[in-house]
Amino acid sequence: MGSSIKIHHSKEVAEALSSGAPIVALESTIITHGMPYPQNVETAREVEQIIRDGGAVPATIAVLNGELHVGLEDETLDQLANAKDVMKCSRADLSFAMALGKNGSTTVAATMMAAHAAGIRVFATGGIGGVHKGAETTFDISADLDELSRTAVCVVSAGAKALLDIPKTLEVLETRGVPVIGFGCENVPAFWSRDSKIKAPYRLDEANDISKLIKFREKFGDHGGMLVTNPVPAEDEIPSDEMQVFIDASIKAAEEQNITGKDVTPFVLQDIFERTAGRSLATNIALVKNNAKLATKIACGLTD
């Protein structure tokens, strides 16, 4: 994304960019596609406040009437939460939404694009996209992985969404040269569950060490992003053995209904929500808040 793109900064974000204060980017898909109103707005504001309480500035990213917003004022956040027919924007969709004057929420890839264009180096999300099961025949691989390889933003997540093929996702990230850090864990987490039983390529236990790594990668200029995987707090997790039963049933339901492409993940997430009687959403909210706390510490470490 070139410098000719006009970006609307919230007052808070504009002041932080001017003063060099730490900033944490946030995606907006959780607001438009993740949960109903008013829970979506309440959760978004709670996550933003966690970042403020930690000493950084939140920058929720979205497209409104074709214009890119980095940081949302209160009324703008309400406008997005109540908007109809909001596009879910990944890399391929972001320019489309802007060119045609549409409303769009940003996924991991599009949030990374916008954050980088705005000079923001750290982004907190729930889980990244990745390689879908059966990708050897469908070639269904999220644009998030290529974005991590090309865009110099540190993404703090609870790992890849557990309905994906996590070993293949890690293989693709390794091929793309993306460092994957297990924060305080030997194995990468599996979104709703703390342990995927798959070893993390690297382990770091201090947020400041992640900040140091970001600074050194930036010296090369073209080394792309990095992924920090942060386990959901133990009291909020759904254990992997229990979760796998729900995932398998939901994926089977998607296959039976011929759900394909980018429609698979939202269908499966909604189906899992129903099968777990809402537990999956509660865990999702907990892990997003946990990731916001860690991302804030990392962003603050970059200003030291």
C-alpha cells in the first residue's frame, strides 16, 4: 500500500504517531462478523481499554464508506458495529472495498497491510488463518501466511485457528521465512486450547525479548513479519481433546452443506459456537484480551 493512500487516524492514534507513543493495531472482523450487537461493541471497547491501561494506544482498523480508518472514534465504532453488508476484507478485498466506497472489516492480512502503511509495528488478534485440512487437493490456504512473509508487522495471536491443519501451517510459515514464537510455551497453542502438542520453532518468555527481535529484523529492511503464539489463560481454555470433537462435527457439517472457500471458517466458527453453547465465543474473547495485553507490552518495549 503506497503513501498516496489517504488514512483517517483517530485523534488518539494521530497524537501517538506524532509523539512516538506505542500503538497496537486491532482488526475489526470480530466487530462485524464475530458476535452480535451490542456484545461486539462492548468487547471491542474492553480490548481497547486493556491496551490503554497497559500504556499504549489502540488502533482498530476498518473501511467506512470506502475510506481507511486507523483508530476508530466512539461514534465510528458504533457506525461499523451497526452497518449492514460489511465486506470481510483480506488482501484481495481491501482495495475493492475502498474503490467502490463500501464498508469493510479487516482480517489479519488486511489489518497488517493497513498497520504497516500507518507505521504501526504490533498487531493483536485472536487467531490467524492458515492451511485448511485437505489443502493438498483444494489449495485452500489463507492469505494471512503470505502477508506474514511480506509485511513487517508482529502479529500476536493464540496460534492458527484450531480447525486448520496446524503442522502444514507451520511448514508454510517456515518456508516463507516467518519466525513463529511460542510465548512461555514449548508447543504452539491451538486457539481455544493451550496446547496443540506441536512444538513451537522458538520459545521466548519475556515480552521485551520479542521487542528486541522485532528491532533486529527491521535492520534487514525486507524480512517481513513474525508470529507470536500466546496460549489462552488456563481458566478460559477448552481442552484440545474436547474441542476436537466439536471441530470434527462442524467441519463434517460444512462438507455436507457444500460450504467452500472463504465461507468455511465463518460457518465452522458459528457451528462450533452453537455446539459448545457459547463456550467457544467466551474463550475467543478471553484469548483476544490476553493477546492485547502481551501485544501492549511488546509495543511498549519498542519505544525503550
